[in-house]
Amino acid sequence: MNLFPNYHMPEGTGQRLSGSQRYWELLGRDFKSFFAVNLLTLLGFFPLAFGVLLSFLSSSILVLIPACIIGGAVAGPALSCMHDAVFRSLRDAPGNWLANYKRALKQNWRQSIAPGILFSLLLGFYGFMLMTFWWASRLPSLGTVAIYLFGLLLLTMFFSLYWPQIALFEQSGKQRFQNCLLFIIRFFWKTLGCAMLQLLYWAAIVLFLPWSSLLLPFHGFWAILFTADFLLYSAMDESFHIEEQITQAFPEQTPFYEDDEAWLKRKQEENIPK
């Protein structure tokens, strides 16, 4: 039984659904997988969160830098595996979530470390700047706040496209960087909207701490990443030919579709005693 049932699903036609029906279909089908991978992602981010919190409490950037380097080396592979789980769902890839997670970790951990460190350092510095605003005797000017939010928005836009490429392709960092820039130029408003959605989500988490931390095991990373990647997926597949490349490299991951009539006929034939 799905946790998110949809009572208005159309008859199966052997083709993928679209729009909100596709969203709820994937959510109901793969929630358990997302939930499990989300717990592992939270575990991977624990060293980073602990180190950053320690730097805030000690008001020391000298604590922040090594915490982000060490924590980012662990958080990077965990985040790439979370994106891998989401994109396997979006392209209807078969397989058990745990087996897929192990495979993704084995394939991506090396190329995730450096981006994880860079991402964590930038995130840590932005968090530390936010704390300096809080510690200051005067509120920052509107210009300062605007520049801060603009930089954070650019960071979110860029890494919203960079992490999926680590999970999907074997490429150089230079190639991923170029792909991110070209995609942002071509699909600027869509990328901007998804980045703003993610910022609002994490801003709500931070605003309601520590109570919101109790909900992180349930929705944490997977809910917002699934939503953002879902909104970007058609454009990313159009630009990067995701499914075409995956099918050529890994034929066993090609999804199989059939309409309701064919499915019923196959099940009846399987149940006929031989």
C-alpha cells in the first residue's frame, strides 16, 4: 500500500504519466527508498553539521575551515547518492534501493569528495556570515542582505545542476562546470525557480530550529531534492540526453512499460499451471 495514494490515476497505457500525476506516482512508489537513503544522507552530513555548530559556538573560523573540509569529504558522497536515488526513480530504473546505493557509492565517492569539500566550505562561510549578522550590534544594510542572498541563490542554482551530473555521468569537473553554465543560461527561469524553492525550504528548516530537526529524518533532504529534480528533469534530459546515455552504458537499467491489458494478460499466463 502506498503512503501517498492517488485515487485519480488513469488507466495504464504503457507510457509514463506526466505532471502532478507522475509526481504522486513516483512519490507513492519510491517513498520507502527515499526515506532510507535520506537517513544515510543525514548520517553523512552529521560530521559537517557538528563541526559547523562547534565553530558557531566558539565563534571561530579556524574551527569552521577544518570542519568543512573533513565534513565535506563525507557529506559529498552522501549527497551524490541521494541524487542518484532520486534520478533512478525519475527514469524508472529497476533494482533494490540498497544495492543501487552501494553501487552509486562505489562509483561516485571519489569524484564527490572535492565538490563536497568546496560545497561545504561555501555553505559554512555563508552560515558563518549569517551568524555575524546575528552577533552584530547593528542590522546589516539592505544592500548587504541583497548581495548575501544573491550569492546564496547563485550557489544553489549551480550545485542543483552539478550534483546530478556526478550521480549520472563520468565527466571532468571542467565539463560539469560548463554544462551548469550553459544549462542556467538556457533554462534560467526554471533553474532560478527551483533554487528559490530550495532556499525557502531550508530557510524554514533553519527558522524553526531546533523543532524542525525532529522532522529531518522524515523529509530532510529527499523531499526538496526530489521536488527540485522532478521539476528540472525534462529540461536536463533534453540537454544532457540522460536516458539515452544511461541506456547505452547500462542496458540493464532500461525501464520496461506495458499497458493494463498486456499486464493482465502476462499475469494470467504466469498463473497458468504448467
